[in-house]
Amino acid sequence: MEQYTDEQIIEGISQNDRKVMDYIYDRFYGKVEGFIMGRGGNPEHIKDVFQEALYVIVKKVRKEGLKLTCTFSTYLLAVCKNIWMHDMRKSKVHLVEDSKLDLVPAEDEVDWDQQKEFLALYNHHFNQLSEDCQKLLRLHFGKVSLAEIQQIFGYSSEHYTSDRKYRCKQSLYNRIRKDPKFKEITDDR
């Protein structure tokens, strides 16, 4: 794949260069996906956030002559993060960021290979959880309410449901943190 500098990316956006836009998707979508999925987002939301962020950036480049003060990657991820956080606040969803699953390093501290390694590690340990924990966490990450989860599982109370969700998240968190690969990934930075 052809590589572009940040300046070439901005120039390509201003010229509506299809190759540059394809490059942006190929090169940066995974990073945005890792950020949002690591905080309980879903694939459809990632696509919407990424497209909206590109729209915002294209508009800024073409109308305001965007001048970067950071890397394009950092800028794109910051725009995506702001859009995602705004959407979450608007829908009054509790973010996973306040849980102990916030293991993804800050966007300016991670590279593509590390992001992919972390997601592979996350997926590996998620798949090692019991089927009930996997289902419960998928529902939670899908923004299903505790009351609905309680009904689905037939739990006796919302308090028990909340406790069960916490224990599943804690189990996943502990598995990831104890895996030697986690230390390798985070020490490489």
C-alpha cells in the first residue's frame, strides 16, 4: 500500500483524491474501531462515527484550510472520540470508560500493530469467558438495560444482575491483565 505523509493526506482531501480517502480508511479505521470497541461500542456505531469524522475533517480542510498541530492519525481519532462521546452523552448511555475495561492505551501512545495485538488479546480472553458471561457482556456493550438483562437471564433482582455483570467484566479484565502478552504489548510503547 502506498504511504502518504500528513501533508499529502490533507492535500488529497482538498483535491478529493479517491486514493487518499481509501488510504485513510485502510490505515486508520482499525484504530478507531479499537478505541470504540474497547469502550463498549458496536461495529455499526464505529462506521457511523468514522464517516461523520471524515465528513467533519473534509469540511474543515475544504472550507477552513485545516492546519494540523498534531499527526493526522491523532487528529482523526480525537474527532472520532468527540463524536462518539457526544453520541453517548446524547443517548444517556453509561460509558464503559468508567469500568476497568479501559485497557486500551491513549490514542497518541499506540501504534497499529499494538492496537491489533490488544484486540486479538481482548477477543481471545472474551471467548474464554463462560457463555453466560459472553452473552451478558454483549448485551451490556449493546446498551441493553440492567432490567432487560435481568429479564433475559431470569435473575432475581437488578442488584444481582449488576453484580453478575461486574464479576464478568472483572474476570475479563483480570484475564487480560495477567496474560504475559498484555505486558509485552504495553511495554513495547
